[in-house]
Amino acid sequence: MKALRWHGKKDIRYDTADEPMIEHPRDAILKVSSCAICGSDLHLFDGFMPGMKSGDIMGHEFMGEVMEVGKDNHALKPGDRVVIPFTIFCGECEQCRRGNYAVCERTNRNAEAAAKLFGHSCAGLFGYTHLTGGYPGGQAEYVRVPFADTTHIRVPDSLTDEQALFLGDILPTGWQAAAQCDIESSDTVAIWGAGPVGQMALRSAMLMGAEKVVVIDRVPERLAMARDAGAITINFDEESVLDRLGDITRGKGPEKCIDAVGMESHATRSFDAIYDRVKQAVMLETDRPHVLREMIYVCRPAGILSVPGVYGGLIDKIPFGASMNKGLTWRMGQTHVKRWTDLLLGHILEGRIDPSFVITHKVGLNQGPDMYTTFRDKLDGCIKVVLKP
Ligand code: NAD
Ligand code: ZN
Ligand code: ZN
């Protein structure tokens, strides 16, 4: 079969790979009808996440048709149309029973390696480093879904692929980012990053009734898309984020701050960003936490910082004293996708949200390698890429 495979930093190829087979009685094999490139894939493409091996199949946002199921998988049958949550979950362990699916205790088959780095393991993820199980991803014609009897979302016939696909990642990720903010009707919510996750977080914060949502980025078409949904926007290349947020909130700062950027944050106006780039380049720091610093500094005391943006390792020069003395609450994590599925499916079916608005590019899987560059470099107005195997 054909698949997009990682061969090193900035080297993703449209390759031939072995077709997957049932390995465990709970598995399913899926014929992929649509898949997407996520901002998290860019961290692998750019070589910032540890634990990748040459030949790994990329992709954790995908959907399709069930071709085959293992003998203990009584929840699915061939022909079923499903979206697959990117966080693989067993549905039975203590964390799954609490709804904390992204830290399922049983689905990471390399749990020991993850625990060495993080203290504990987190759930297995598709196409996302051997620290999270090294499971082949869904940017492929076929994919094996482990724990498929629980790890799936049934798609009603009335929805197109484009309307349903993002239930597996960016829609619940944006939603969880906003939900973690406990939004009240008088709140100003500031969102760093107007990429796909920031766009979903913005629409979620609006649905949750925030008074104002401010979106920060520097890519004009992404900011325009945010304004279309009613956000106030700040271009961090052209103006001071801290000054503008102060002006918008009468000097008090936003009550809720969301980091939808993560470890590869850019900045053009600050000393700390140059410092991070140098440290990251000589491997003294794995991640660039410019957005975290800005959020701590500008957030209103007793406010909430919500971090869906991915970080992989160590960050430096975090003003933790400011965070402590201002009484800020931190909430973060990979998304507990399944926790939000029924609610979000309802929002889509009843027309309150149509996540397909974010798609700018829809092409064949064979164009995937070029699309990684187009998406990362924001060329050709690219905001979200859907690939058709
Ligand atoms: P993206 O790369 O398309 O978007 C990031 C945006 O941030 C870009 O538009 C970029 O211009 C902007 N940006 C860069 N530096 C900035 C700064 N200093 N201030 C403001 N904006 C800045 O990616 P995406 O798909 O939207 O994903 C965003 C983040 O969310 C990534 O880190 C991704 O790994 C993460 N993510 C997390 C989860 C989860 O489960 N927690 C799921 C999906 C994605
Ligand atoms: Zn993702
Ligand atoms: Zn579990």
C-alpha cells in the first residue's frame, strides 16, 4: 500500500509500505477515506520530537471504512464508517473510567520508555513517536486500529468526511482548550495561534459564551478567518501583544489564556525568543516557550492558562514566581477525545458548528510530502490540509 513515511528531519516520503494485519483480537483494519495533517505532525517533520524511527508511517487524524475486525471486536463490523480518536484508549483502566482517555494506562506499548522521561506513561498515539507506542499512523491507504472496539467514533451517513474528520483531533482539542478555561460570560479569552487548533478554540469559546475572544498570530489569512468568527485580532509582527491585550481589557489582562501554538513558537520582537532559538539549536532546550511566558505575564491574577499546544521536553526561563504570586491555574494535555465526542457530534448535526470551514487544501495522498511544506510555511493560504488516499 501507499503511505506517508518519516525518514528524518524535513524528509517525509510517499512510499510503499506493508499492508497492516490484525495483530490483536480487539483490532480493526481501516481503509482510510480521508486524513489530515495536524500541527503536531509538524513537530515531527521539523525534528523536534524525540523517539521517531526512519520509515514510521505518519498521521493521527483519519477516518474510513472498517475492512476487517479481530475476533473479540464485537463493536464494529466490516463496512462501518468511523473516525478514529488520535488518543488510543482501552475504556477499562482507572484513567479511562474517569474520562481521562489521553492518559489511558494500557494503550502505550512503550510505556516504560515514556515513564522514564515523564515519570508516568500517557496513552498510545497514532503516527506519533515510539514514546507513545510507535503505532503506524493513518496517512496511508490502510491502518491498523488497536483497541478499535473502544477507539472509534461512528459517523452518521448525513455527514460528509470533511464535516466529521476533525472529531478525531482538532475539534475536541479546541473545545477542550476552551472548556478547561471554565468560561464565564464576562470573560475575555486570549488565544495565541490562529492555526486549526486556535480556530476551533475560538469557535468553542464563542459557543461557551465568552464576552470577547482575542486571537494572536501573524499570518493575515488566519487572522482574517478569526475575525470572520467575531474575534478581535492582534498581529504579533506589527504590534505589541502585551500592550494590545492591556488596552482591550482596560489594563486588567484577559481572564483566560490559551496557548494553541506549542513548542515551535515564533517571535520577532523579543529578546527571549532569540535566546530560545539559540538554546534549542545547541540542544540545551527542547522547546521554545515564548507564548507561555507571555501568557503568565499578561493573564489577570486568579486567571486560567490552558495549554493544548504540544511541548515535548524541557523549557527554560519560565517566570514561575509571577505565575505563583498571581494565583494562576494551569490546565493542559493531549486531548481526551472521547470525552467530548457525543457533545460535539450533536453540535455538528444540529448545525452549531461545521468544522470543515478550516479546510483550504484537499489533494491526493501522493501530494502529502509537498503539503507538509505548504502547511508548515503557510504557503498558498494554507490553513488545513485534507489528503485523500
Ligand atoms: P499550526 O502550526 O498550524 O498553528 C500554530 C499557529 O501559531 C501558526 O498559525 C503560527 O503562525 C502561530 N504562532 C507561532 N508563534 C506564535 C506566537 N508567538 N504568538 C501567536 N501565534 C504564534 O498548528 P495547529 O494544528 O493549529 O496546532 C497548534 C498546536 O496544537 C501545536 O503545538 C499542535 O501540536 C497542538 N495540538 C495539540 C493537541 C492536543 O491534544 N493537545 C492536538 C492537536 C494539536
Ligand atoms: Zn493532532
Ligand atoms: Zn484505558
